[in-house]
Amino acid sequence: MPRVVVGGTFECLHDGHRELLKKAFELAGNEEVHIGLTSNEMANMRPRKIPDYSIRKEKIIRYIHQITVCQKYTIIELNDPYGKTLEEDYDYIVVSPETYPVALKINKLRAEKNLKDINIVKIDYVLADDQIRISSTRIVLGEIDIHGRLKS
């Protein structure tokens, strides 16, 4: 079965993130999914305060338990944009349009190391009620909730 990797900051674990994770588990079948989760140090390079790694990790674990009961997964702390993708072989990397360029860069760096490409599976943005993409920024600003419902 395929080896699948997905990664991100997962700041608010919104419906877009949930689609990424669902697709990763779907592709993996009965195999383990590797989930790269941005470290506190890397996440806090952003202009706003991001929730602690342990909080973001716990939300991912709770969500995984909602979508699967026995599938294996490993959450790996990311201290760079690539995690283990430059050393280990994966069959698929699941990305959003925002992280698609990182996946292309990963394959470029893998080619330089004579490693095979990872198949890139790009998930479309999940849209909010106003047909604008759901994002952690919009959630933090109070425009929408994690499901894309408008807040008034």
C-alpha cells in the first residue's frame, strides 16, 4: 500500500485542513499516514501568535479519531518545510493550492538527490458560505468559523 505524507501548521483545524487529512488517510488505505506538524518555532515566525504545538497536535488526534478507528499515523514535528520528504520515500504528498509550490520544491530537491518524485495530490480550497476560501486568517479575524459559516 502507498506511503502518504501531509503537512502544515493546522492553526485552526478548519474544514480545508480536514479535507487534506481525509484525503491522506483515504490514499493510504491500511498503511500509516505521516503528518508533519509545524513546530512552535517555525509557526511563530508568522506575524500573529499561533496556538502551541501540543494544542494543535491534540486537535489533529481528536479529528483523526473521528474519521478512522484503527488506521496508523505518525505526527512528526516540522522544523523546516520539508520534514522527512527529502530522505524517505513516499508515494503521495497531499497539499492545498497554497502548499503546492512546496511540494514542487520537494520533488526538485529529491531529483537533485536522485530520489524518485512523490506524486502530488492537490486538494482544492474549501470555500466558505461567501464562496471565498476558508483560511485560518479569516477565522482568527472573526469573519468565519472553522466550517466557513459567516459570523455577523
